[in-house]
Amino acid sequence: MKRKFTILSSLMLLVTMSFAFALSSPNEKYFEGKWSVLIKGTPQGDATIPMRFETVDGKTTGYFIEEGANEEKKMSSATIKDDVLNTSFNISGYDVTLSLTKVDDDNAKGDLLGMFDVEGKRVK
């Protein structure tokens, strides 16, 4: 009887831990698609940058369109960890980092270089 209880308890603990792990894993698909990203309070004023993200085989790639350009540029990096998207790219001659965190189904917030507030809105 004691052995059955131990096995059952171990099994329940294992199931609970794997369920908790599944809930806390990054949601890569959330950031998929096009975004309008507003960067607030830069020295040149507020700026909106169109961005697009795609995840293939667990690897996220980001793209953006620089002001005055017609074609997308690929970001240097884009990673998702703990439901936070972190990117780095070169825009207007500056190497920048940007992070976004989910707010709701169509909105995200974060920062640029840890100094400027950022709001992302999904483009439908």
C-alpha cells in the first residue's frame, strides 16, 4: 500500500511539474506577423517602425522597414525567452536593442536601449 502511494504521488508530481513547465514556456507564435512599433521620446521625437517577425523551426527572425526605405531589412538577432522578444538591429547608423512583452492579444510594450518606452500594436 505504501509503495502504491509513493508511485501515485511521484506520478502526480511529475504531471504537475510538466503542466507548469508547459504554461511557462515561451509563446513564439504570439509575435508572428506584422507590428507597428512606436518608440516614444527619442531626441528626434516619437518614431514608428513597421516590423515583422516569423518563427521557423523554433528560430525567430525579425525584419523592419527604415524610414524612407521600401524594402525590409533583416534584424541582427531576434530571440524569445520567458515570453519576452529581444531584438538587435542597426537603424539610421545606430546599433539598437529592443524588447517587447505581451500586454494582450494585439498589444505589446517594452523599451529601446533600456531608455525609451516602446508600444507595439499588431497590424491586421
